[in-house]
Amino acid sequence: MTDLCCREVSEFLMEYFDNTLPEDVHAGFHGHVATCQNCRVFLEQYRETIVAGQMACKDEGAADCPEDLVRAVMTALGKEPKA
Amino acid sequence: MNEAALTAGLRAVDEQVFETLVRTYGGRLLAVARRMLHEEEDARDAVQEAFINAFRSRHTFKGDAQISTWLHSIVVNVALMKLRTRRRKPEESIQDFLPRFLPDEHHAEHFPSWTEPVDVALSRKETADMVRKAIEALPETYRTVVLLRDIEGLSTEETATLVDTTPNAVKIRLHRGRLALRTLIAPHLAGAHA
Ligand SMILES: [Zn+2]
């Protein structure tokens, strides 16, 4: 089959990284990427973007819960009807 | 001890256990709510509401699930509810952030390589801040799906149920959201630290 174009490669990036590329586009996808430097860079940056998002958000949750929020929650719970 | 005293005692134990839960998981839930809602006050409200919902349904918690997962799904639900009720401004188009193509279907743009591995770049606080701001700048429909799928680690199906759409729509939004996020962060990662 014929190779994909840049636009099609861009549309199939998610499937590529999920390993769910449709059987019939598999060869065409790899055929294009092998010859197109721009798409190789783009493909790698697509993957790195996901990693960047995960890394940027990773440490945020390590912080303690602010004491005034703990108090606010416990005060609100105290007003809950008795079970 | 009469029954009323016993009930009060159980309740006190429940509250004590709950305070430990709030201290243990509150920070993490607050981070989730901040990412989804931005406004500090909204985020705190969401966490408080989530713990109240959790307290009310504490007897339905199944021991085979993880408490952190259970609380996480409650706060995500509360935050999504808040997003729905406060949505008023028309959403910006994502089109400007997607790759453009020439009539011959080649990329219209040349992509310079990034100057260092992404984990090295992200170890700098200012780069991590930049990426968080870029996520924040995504149009809400896409940002929510990127957050739920890539950051919070939910499945396509779970995300589809939560945002009330089809798994296929989730996949399309996730893909476009990632493409847009790449466009937003790329200028900062190509050449800036060469
Ligand atoms: Zn190409």
C-alpha cells in the first residue's frame, strides 16, 4: 500500500502510541515516518508532551492539606445529621 | 451504655477516622481540584464537598477498592459538576493550536528538535510551571479530557461516562488536546536552553 501523508500520520499518532494502529495503515505509517524527518520529530514531541504534562503535575499532590481546609471540612462534617 | 451513647460514640470514631483521611488525602485532592477548576476558592469548596459526600456514603465504601481511588473519583465528580454549573463563556476554538498542513498534505511548519530530554527540562521548576500554564490555557472541553486521561489516569470509558459523551469523542478530544498542548509548550522547549 502507499505511504501515508504528514496529515494522516498526525491523525494516527494516538493509535500509534496505543499500539492500536489499524492493520491496513501500519506499513503506510511507518513508511512515511522513515522518510520524513519532520514527522519523526513531531511524533517524538507528541510522546514527550504527554510525559511533560504528567511530570508537571506529579508533585503537586505531595503537599499537605492546609490546616484551615481540614478545619473547614471537619466543621462541615459536624453539621451532618446524626447517622 | 444506652443506644444513644453508643451511636454518638460510633459517630465520634467515624469523625476521628475521617479527620485522618482529610489530613492524608486532602492535599492530593486539592491538587486535583485546582487543576480542574483553577480558582482556589472553587477548588477548596470542591474538596470540602467531596469529603462531605464521602462521609455520607462512607458505609457504602467497598473494602476491595482503594480509599485513595474512591476519594479521587468523588472529587473529580464534584469538580466536573462545578465546571458544568459555572460554564458561561463560549469556548475558544482549538483550531489555532492544531498543526497546519499545506495543500500537498505536508506539515506547513518545520519542527525544530527540543534541546534536551523532556525529563531533564521538567526537572526545572519554571519549565514545570510553564507546562501547567499551558494545560490551563487549553479550551475547557479538551483540557478536562487531557487531565482525566493523561494526568488523573482514568480510562477512555471512565472519562466518557464522567463527561457524558462517547468513548470516541473522548479519543478525539484527547488527541487534539495533546496536539494543542504540544503547540503551546514547543516554543519553550526548542532552543530556549541550548
Ligand atoms: Zn511527514
